[in-house]
Amino acid sequence: MLGGGSVGLYSARRLRKRLGRREAAIVVVDPRPYMTYAPFLPEVAAGSIQDRDVVAPHRRALKHVDTLQGKVTHINHGERTIEITPEEGDAYSITYDHLVVGLGSVARTLPIPGLAEQGIGFKNVEEAVALRNHILNRINLASSTWDPELRRRMLTFTFVGGGFAGIEALAETEDMARAAAKNLPGVSQDDIRFVMIEGTDRILPELTLEMANYALAEMKKRGIEFHLSTFLSSCVDGHVVTSTGVEFDSETIVWTAGVKANPVLGTSDLPLDKMGRLMVLPTLQVADEDGNVVEGAWGAGDCAAVPDLYNPGKFCPPNAQHAIREAKVLADNLFQSLKSGPVTEYKHKNLGTVASLGLHKGVAILFGSIKLKGFPAWVMHRAYHVSAMPTMSRKIRITTNWFGTYFLRREVVSLGSIHDPRAEFRAVSTPAKPKEAPAEAAKTTPMAPTETNNTEAASKS
Ligand SMILES: Cc1cc2nc3c(=O)[nH]c(=O)nc-3n(C[C@H](O)[C@H](O)[C@H](O)COP(=O)(O)OP(=O)(O)OC[C@H]3O[C@@H](n4cnc5c(N)ncnc54)[C@H](O)[C@@H]3O)c2cc1C
């Protein structure tokens, strides 16, 4: 199993249940020792959920499955070999009989001047925690800063990309920032500026236009600034320039403008489509352009082009709802193929779409027709995602934390220095004096007596 995310974790668990330990060894390869439930990342950034609670540790969640911590850096399916590069130590190869590819996606970026230096992604838990600490830190610093330009720059938060991840991240962190500023006399609500830059003429393409416009209007009421049909042209040193000529300074630029299939697939001999996604049949078997099955190779999730049988000619969107369901069908089909049984096609009608727009605010469409707005949509968002979160212990922890927040108010403390924990120790440490070899020292300062010479001279006299 390449990748221990939604696809890797759920398919490994299901396959393990169906195959005895003597029948097969299952190995999950991932650079992280845990699976991240990404739909909860906006709530991690807002502090409504603890970071550790949105990850499921592989060792606990994957009983009787082996895990290898390292990055897959090359796939040679012809020779049934993958190369793994651990964080430390040399790369090594392992062989296999059957391959499940669940390598997910990476942020789709553009060569925009300043983006690599100034931007932060929003794909993993580390980024969500860093963003939270950064935003709270800016607010705290701004409250003791008199320079108006610097304050404006610190308190301007820019998000690029108005899909699900971008809108939820923006809405949740804006809500948190306003709550944090309430306790700070030095920062007023009017000082805080949240900006969304979106290339198309609408946000949340996963929702109907009516519901997306509702979300847009609600966020505008809160003072969030939207620049639709606009692209980010440059952000060198935090100076944002858009395609429509708008310019402003912002110390925070969050890039949420879409994803692309994991680029490591490009190093493999597996068939990929024009967008770099693994080509698979509805049975989740990897297949070439002509539909011929590549024996022993399976794929699903964000890294695969899975045909959407409810929308012929289209592919399933890259989301957790599909990835988790695909994983189960994939595991069943892999089991069937080992037993020479029949395989089934993945066919899943979208259950609905739920989005959180901050604490107690949301928007949702269920079963294609039930529309929810505000508090009921937010409750539905939480209920759906907590049910999808793997492991019972995580479900309990998340729910308990929510109740805690409800009664004890939102936590707005920033542990900004966690990102450089050695800074304080470095500042108080005395650097060791460089050691000079005696011969070398004598050569460079012939007239200066060395410590040894001095002692010798003293004892002689
Ligand atoms: C902020 C955010 C919010 C989202 N909100 C929603 C939502 O509300 N609803 C929804 O349905 N979906 C949502 N999604 C999308 C959803 O999380 C993904 O579609 C889903 O996780 C895809 O599952 P996957 O198994 O394909 O990939 P992932 O779950 O991302 O798993 C990929 C795994 O591969 C590992 N990996 C990466 N590179 C390598 C390598 N070289 N070698 C080995 N392992 C590797 C990664 O560490 C990871 O564990 C959201 C995503 C984000 C980022």
C-alpha cells in the first residue's frame, strides 16, 4: 500500500480483515506514521480541534499490518519493485506481488514571483498548526506595534483559491482571529482584514450557485473581502499584486488553489492521464489507454482518475467521501481477484456537501435537495465528519473537545515559538572558543606566549 492516508488506511484495514495473516503480508509505506483526516484541518487551524486528534496513528489503526516510514521515490511495476527513501539513511528497495497506490495529491502551484518564499500550503496538520500560531502571533504583535503600516501588513491575511479547503480555512481562521482580537485592547475589529483571491467568478464550485452565493454573502457581511475572477500576479516580500491591479501588503499568504496527483507517479511505469493521475477502471484496477488491466496494480483517491459512473465521461472529484468508499471497494476487489472471484465497479452517488464557515456557521446540501444554512448546517458538518474520522478514540476525543470549547470558550493562545524551540536556548548559550592547534597558533601569533608556555615559564622561574 503506497500511502497511509484515506485510501491506504481503509483498504489495508479491510483487506487485513478478509485475509488471514498466514495468507498475506500487508505493508503500508508512508513518510508519516499517521493518517490525517484533512476535512478537519480548518478546525485545527481555528483551535476548535486539537491537532493530535485529527490524525490516526498507523500502529494503532493498522493492527497486523506492517508499516514502513519513508517516501516512495520510484515505482517499477514491471519488476514489482519500489524504492523507499527514509528521512535518514540510504534509500532501499522492496518487492511486492500486488500494489495499491493511494499516494494522494500535492498543492498545485504556479511560478508566481514571491509565492515560494512567502506562501504557506494547507494540506497537512503541520501547516494548519503553523497557520494558527502565525495568525495569533501576528495579532499579538500588532497589538504592541505603533507603526500603522506594519500593523496593517501584520493584520492582513490573504487566501488564494476559493474551493472547499480555501473557504473553510479562511472562514474558520477569520472567526478565530476576531475572537482573539476581542481580548486585546490594542487591536480593533476594523484592523483585521481577511482577503480571498479566486480565479473564477464564484466560490465553492462543489455547491450549487445558490448555496455558494449564500456562503459568499454571509462572509462578506463579516467583512471578508473577495476578489473574484482575479489571479495572484506577485507577492514578493509580502507585497500582493493581483491581475486586476489591486495592491496591498500582507504577511500571510495561504495557497489553497487546488491540488494535483502526487508527482512521484511520474517516475513510475504505470499508465497516467494528461493530468498525471493514475488511469484506473471503475473496478479500481490500473488499466492502460485501451482499458487493458495492468495485472497486480490498483489505485484510488486523489492520485487516481476514477470514472464517475453517475456522471458518464467524468471522474470522481478528489475528496475524502470518495477516497474512503473507493478504498473499501478496492480492498474487496483485490481480495476477490486473489480468490479468482468477480470484481465489482465503484459507483457512489454523492451523499451531499457540508462546509463549515466558522463556529456555529455553515452551509450544506444533503442528498442533492435538502439545503441547510447556518447552525443546522454546521451541526451536520461536525456530525458527518466525526462519523468519518477513523478510530473510536479520536471520535470521542474530538467530541469531548467540542463540548469543552462550548462551555469554556474558544482557546486563542498562540504557541508561536514552538516552530523554533531552540531560539531562546541559542540566545543564552555561550559559543565554545575555537580550538587552535598549538603549532598552528605559534605560526600565526609567533610573539604571543601560549597558555602552556606561560605555565612552563612560571614554573621555571
Ligand atoms: C484542507 C482540506 C480540507 C478538505 N476538506 C474535505 C471535506 O470537507 N470533505 C471531503 O470529502 N474531502 C475534503 N478534503 C479532501 C480529502 O482530504 C482528500 O480528498 C482525501 O484525503 C484523499 O485521500 P487519499 O488517500 O487519496 O490521499 P491522502 O489522504 O492525502 O493520503 C495520501 C497519503 O500518501 C502519503 N504520501 C505522500 N507522498 C508519499 C510518498 N512519496 N511515499 C509514500 N507515501 C506518500 C501521505 O503522507 C498521505 O498519508 C480536504 C482536503 C484538505 C487538504
